[in-house]
Amino acid sequence: MCGNFTANTARLDKWKRGIEDITYILNNDLCKLILTCREQVFRDEGFKHSDMEIFQTCKCNFRDDELALTYSDKENIAKRKELNNLFLDCKEGKYKISALLFLIICNNRVKKTYLPGKYKRVNKILEDIRSECGISEELTDGHSKRMNNSFHNALSTFIYQLPKDTISGLIQNTSSDFVCVMFVMNSNEMVSSFYTKHYGIILKHDHIQEYIERILGDMTKSDNVVGYMEHCRCCRNEEFRSELHSYLSKLSSITVTDLILNASESFVKNMFVMKVEDIHQSSDSIYERYGIEISTEHIQVFSERFLNVMTCYHYGSEYIRSWRCSKNNDFNLAIQKYMGQLSPKRIRELIENASQSFIQTMFVITVEDISQISFHVYRRYGIEIPGDIIQDYIERMFNDLKVLTPI
């Protein structure tokens, strides 16, 4: 009832609409209502609705010790249902076994294009399977689809029954892709046109912080934080968004400083904001729904990181726009204030070592050459060249012209 692997909301609503008639019949007639479903469906929030209380009056969980199959029971079932008997089940049984073998060999990644015979390696596999199973005609995608459904059923049940310790191990030790794709907040997120998203490990509340710590660790090392968050299924969930917001807002001062100094460039430029108002909960871009606010305490160290990154880039005038903070006027004023406080020694170092683009776009003769209202973001900043350093700047510009590096 109400869905194979996840609760079907439409079916639950249908049961709710008929609950008065069902209750009347059960109270006034000598009859019983016996319904079956998987445990993960029964534990869905939909069954906790007051209209569904009748289904909580008598429960038989066949995983309980008193009702579970014994080893002897399982042996008897295996004898009646083993593959050898399936093989003898006329042509249909042979089809099922052959499809199962094909799925196993292809690691459950069977494409329809495999079957018409375009790929020599696939043809050889199919020929070997037909030979071993005693099938003369060619296999079709219909045979593999039947076994594919069986595999889907078994995998969904297996995932649901994972114990807590195993889930913790998966969160901590599996690949970044697995953590992004395989964890979900609820069963509704396992409905997708993408085959891999038919599955999911539902995060219980006591695993959420552990999961957040894992993905945050992955993000701080990522060269594409925007893509990472688009890829992460949980990041689209409203409940998870609230949990992650809460976690980020409570980061210690030491942790925030460490992130600014050591996290990947992609993380720093996309995850930090000047004000909480710069976090847009309804943005189409997932990463813009999250953010770490830069406090007054951290603006100095953030400005240093920003400047250090900028000095390495060519075409810096365009690169500045990719920093999320650059859209905030308070940030632009803070950066300009920081640049205005650079020591002559630091300015000399920048003239000597910074990229050609930085030299051309970030230095000015007077502060009047800086415009906070300019359309071009880079013109809102500027490092004023002290009079006794102008000669150093001219020499650097002249050297750059001699090597004719494209601007």
C-alpha cells in the first residue's frame, strides 16, 4: 500500500479521504483489513497523521525477532526458489537468469543501445550468456529490464536497512561524489528522471551534523564549490538548508580565520558574504542560498587573502566580478581602506611581483582616480603610488612592454 519504496503522497491522501468509511466497516462488520508495505514506507511522516491512526493499532514487523524467518525457514525457501529451479522454469526462467548475468557483468549500467549489436564486446558477452543459458534467440531490453526492477527492489531495501554505524562510515569514508549523490533528507527526493537518483540514504537527525562537517570539508578543498553544491542533493532541501545555515552561523572565530586563510580559492570567493542579507534563500543558484558572514574582526584577514589572490591573476579586472563580496558596497569600501593602508615596502613588493594585469589595473597616481560608483568594479579600488616609488612602477611597466605579453 501507498508506494513500493517511498510513501506515495497521492495514495496516502486517498486512504485519508476514505478513512471514515473504512472505520465504519471495521467497527460494524465481522471483517479484518490486512495491508502490507515495506518498513521504510510505513515509517514515513505521512503515516503519523491523525487520520492514519487506525493503521497503528496492530503492526506485524517481520524483522522483529519473534516474527523473523529462522535459518531453517530461509533454507527451505531457498530450496524452492533457488536459481537452478528458476533455470528450469521454461523459457521465462532462462530469460531472467540471462538478464541477471548481463546486469552483473555490466555493473547494473545497461543502456538500450547495447542490445541491437553495435558493440563487439557487448555482442561477445551476450553470445556467451546465450550459450551458457541455452537460449537460441537474441536477448532484448525487455529481459534485462525485468531483472533491473528486481535489482532496484533489492538495493532499495538494502539501503533502508543500513545500520547507524554503517551510515556514519559511509559519510566519513566514501568519495565526495557518493556523499553528494547518495544522501537525501526524505523519501520524496528519490523521485527523479535520473536512474541513480531513484536511490538514497535518508539522513536521520543524529547524522546531519556529521554530514555537514563532511561536505564542508570537501567544499573547502574543492576548485568548483558552485558545482559541488549544485550536485549535492541535500543542499536543495529546506530543512537541511536551515541546519547548514545554523551550523555556519555558529562557526568559531578561529575556524572562520582558518577558512579564510587555507580554504580553496573557490570556497573563499563564493561562500563568504559581507551581510546576511547577501544570502538569497530563493536564488536559482544553490550556493547563493548559503554564506558565511565576514565580521569586522575578520575583514582585515579576508582583505589580505583577496589581495594575495588578485596579484596572481591576469585579466584581474574581470576576475574581481567573480567574487561574491564584490557586489556589496561595504566590501568595496573595506578593500579600498585596506589598500590605502599598505606600507611603502608592501607596495614595492607588489610592483615587483604582481601579475601584469594587476599592475595595469590596480595602481593609481591619486585617490581621485578611484570611483566608488564606477560600472567597472576594479575602478572602485586602487593603490596610490607614493612619489618616491613612481620610478619603480615606470620601470616595471617598461619591462612588461618589452616582453610584449598580451593584456
